[in-house]
Amino acid sequence: MDRALLPADPFTDTEKAAVYKAIHTRRDVRGQFRPDPVPDDLLLRLLDAAHHAPSVGFQQPWDFVVVRDPTIKDQVHGLFARANAEAAEMFEGDRRETYKSLKLEGIREAPVNLAVTCDRSRAGPVVIGRTHQPMMDLYSSVCAVQNLWLAARAEGLGVGWVSIVDAEALKAVLGIPANIEIVAYLCLGWVSGFHARPELEAAGWRRRLALRDLIHHDGW
Amino acid sequence: MDRALLPADPFTDTEKAAVYKAIHTRRDVRGQFRPDPVPDDLLLRLLDAAHHAPSVGFQQPWDFVVVRDPTIKDQVHGLFARANAEAAEMFEGDRRETYKSLKLEGIREAPVNLAVTCDRSRAGPVVIGRTHQPMMDLYSSVCAVQNLWLAARAEGLGVGWVSIVDAEALKAVLGIPANIEIVAYLCLGWVSGFHARPELEAAGWRRRLALRDLIHHDGW
């Protein structure tokens, strides 16, 4: 058993700045993917970063389905197109027109697509920390996504999360078993640049909220 | 409208290493909290990191309830104790004894507790990207947690996620409105050290899975 404690020194100023740089310059990329291939060793570093996310009860509930086959991407894009048309109808007037003008995915352009899943039965029916909050395993897989996203930013790779798709239909396309949930479908690749601000902010869709309005002390 | 693209250069080797260092040395801290106060400006940097997480439709559904009042921490600890006793009964034999020996929270020792929430009605009933995957707003708040966790590690602060608690009872203690969900309850503070490996791994509860077994290509 390895119970050794490692020093808890803060990172150097340069290291701290790098972590904040990844956090603040990370973007949800839809439109700037370049076709250049993503090397296997680089992809493995990103998946290893995801694999080192926190997980409830050390469950590590995630799997990673790497998609490079253009025919599969085409099928996934078809699912997106169907869902996106349905989604557009849910908005009214000008808002609908703006919605339709937004590019919301880069499925076919991105050299790599990646499904991040959650095996809810992994580690048996009783999982430490999930006994009272059953969503914790799904949340673990989300933490894996965010680790990967930040590591990708540091590597100069863009990532976009595609959620406008029916999850069950997506499972069918990818052959994912019934007991496995898809938590995220990501597009990943080198990019021509990163937007200075989130695209929905730049498009005037919605403003960044003031942080101070979101902080409460010792109660709501 | 600011549509400028910033360069997508990879970070320098030192910067990349810092991001991976945060990812690989981050721990779920329960037992090493020191009582020293966490400065307000530092806490604000961490909350700002959380606030720059990706969010579905730029919804920014999170709020942050900062708890420093010891009487509130005591109440939350009472909720934990009750849930933890219930949880222990769900394990059998040796496993139950091991469970009982684990320290699973640092609610009273950590100088700061933090609830991260999700306002599911923020930005109205129709949110871009949530139309077909209703959990996306909750997942956005999880991304905020992971941003904060990594930033905290860079600052030399430990974070522990307490999920062994009834979420509705916790909402009552914190005065959180019915329409707001608690996604995470975190303990945060300076620590005497970080474990070299996850504690559940070191305790022999569960092994780290081999990454190669979790990767699939072009289908499950």
C-alpha cells in the first residue's frame, strides 16, 4: 500500500498561468477543424488525461470510442441534421433564423470523433459515493471529458461537444451496448485558430453573466 | 461582434507539462486539510475558472454557495454521517468493514465548503444543445467543478467531492430554492500533502483499469 504524501506546494507562476491559460482559452470548436491527422501518441495522451479524471468510488466508468471512419461520421452527421432541424422548430421568429445560421458541429471535418461513455454497472451495483446520488457515475465521465478538453487545448487541438443528436440512435450507429450510456460525442482535431470569445457570446445569442451575481455566502 | 481567431499554437513544453501535472496529481482530498484561511482573491480565481467552463447554449447554469460558517458545516456533516451509515449497510462482510475504515469527507476540517448548483430554467425553456439531451445543463456544472479542481491543484489547494449525502436535505440546509439542483458539494483548503495515488487504489478497494482496454475503434 502506498500511503506516501507528496508535497502540496503551489505550482510555479509559469505553471499556474499555463493551467489558467488552458481554462480561459479553451473553446467549443465547430468550424475551424483542419484535416491533418492527429498522431496516435497524442490521442493516447489525451485519453490518458481523461482516464485520470476523478471517478466516484474509483469506478472509472468510462470507455472511449474513437471514430475515424468517414462513413460512420456521415451517419452521425445524418443524426445531427435530423435533430438540428427538430431543434430549430423549437425557437421562435428571429431566434429561429439566428439558430439556423449557427454552425453547431464539425463532425465530418474533424479528423477524429470520440464518444465518451459511462458503464453504470461497472464495479457492481453498490459504488462508494453513488449510494445517495445516482448520477455520480455519469458526472465522473463528464470530468473525463473536461480533462481531455483542457489537455487538447494545451496540445493546440480543438474539441467540440455535439449534443444535438438522439443518444439512442447514436448508440445504434456505434454499436454501443444497451447498458452503456453515451455521455459525450466530441469532434477533435487541429484547428486554424481559436475564437477569442465563445461563439454564442460573439453572435449576441447570450451574454457572459457577472460572476459576482453567482456567488452566495453561507446559504442561497 | 468579435469574430477574431487567435492562434492555435500548442503550448510550450513547460506549459503543457503544467497542464498534465495538474491533471495527474489532482486528488480527491478527505483527510489532509489544514485550517489556514483561503484568501478571497484566490477563491475568486478558482470560481472564475469554474465560470469559464463550457456550458450548453452558453447557459452558464451554475451558482456557487461558499460555506465558511462552522454551524452550517456541522449540519452538513450530520447529513453525511446519516447517509454514510446507510451506505455502510449496503456493503457485505469484509467490504463493509473496509468501507467503515475509509475517511470519505473533510467537511468540518476544510476551511471552505462549496456547493456548485445548476439552474435548469436559466436562459428559458429551450436551450441550444439541450433540446435532445436534457442532462447537458447538469453536465455543464460538472465541467465547472473540474475546472475549479484543476485550478485549485495548481494553486496548491486540495478539493474533495462529498456525494454521500441526501441532496434534498442538503438543499434545505443551504436554503437552495426548489428549482435549483445541487450538482456537487466540495471541501476546499490548503493541505499537508497530496496522496501519490487515489486513496481507494492505495487501500486496495479497486485497481486502476488499463487504458488500452477502454479504447474502441470505429464502434464498440
